[in-house]
Amino acid sequence: MAPPRLSVLTLNLRNLADRWDERLPLLLAEFAALQPDVAGLQEIVYVMQQDRLLGASGAGQYEARRGWAGRPEVESLLGWLDGLPQAEASVVTGDFNAAPTQPACARMIAAGFRSAFREANGAEADVTWPSGLIAPAMDTDGDPACLDYVWVRGAVRTLGARLCFDRPAVDHPTPFPSDHRGVLVALEVG
């Protein structure tokens, strides 16, 4: 029997800010096309049911698990993970607001995690933020960088990884699905 395969997505959704009405059709179309097995979404507005809206955009069956993370430090995240029952494989997704050379990434690596994108491509994506979205309330502080990751640890092998949610609308170059590009990885577990 072949080991199970999973497609895992991470995407910072940018809540309802910055041209939401123009971004929503782009998000729905790409989510429906990708149909990931697991989607780690950040900056979700729960009362607006954004996670369920995206999950309903295709044939897949999704169950939403919601959690409030605020702005967790990597040390808090790793402490929480260490408190969980032992697992053969772990996958962590998210907008870490840290370039690959910053301490947050070094802490993940020291804890035994590997960046799936780097594992598949030999290097991190050049830029996951900003995406190309032009909007009035956008955060423009900082240099463009890779900030979004799918981290893997243990008995999991990365089969491939690419950016997604990285194309503008067909009829206009400035609405993008979000201010971040997503990361989609294919994994083999076990």
C-alpha cells in the first residue's frame, strides 16, 4: 500500500480589507481549482464565514477547525506542539512574518522542522509578500520577502511545492486574491 498523499495550502487571506469584493471571485476560483486536502488560512473573519465560503467553493468536503492565535511567538507555538501527543509526522502552516534568515525560521529548523518549499525547490520562494495587490489600506512596511511557510517534521516527504493565489484578475492587473501569495505543497506521509 502506497503512503498517503496530501496537498497542503497556506494563505494569509487579508480579512475583508482591501478590495474584498474584487478579491473574493479570485479566491473562490483558485480554491476550487486547487481543492487542497488541508488549508491553513490566516487573517480570517470568522463572523463572515470566510473559511467556510472558501471550503464550499468546490467538490471537496471540508471541516473548519478554528483557533485564535493572535500573534504567537514561535517559541509559544513550539511549546504547544511539544505538549501534543507524539506523532510520526507534523505539518505547520502560516504567515510567520519572518524572512528565511530571521530567528523565527531558525527556531523552526532547530525544532526539527523543514520548509517544504525549500525541500522541493532547493530554496525558499523569493517573495510571498506582497503579492501585487494595490489597495488603499495595504501594509507597505518592509521589504518584499518570503514570509509564508509549510513546515514539515518527521515521516513526511515533500513531493513538490509552488506558489498559488499569485495571479491578478484577468481584466485588471492590480486586484490579487490577497496581499500574500499562497504556498501549496504535495506531501507523502509515512
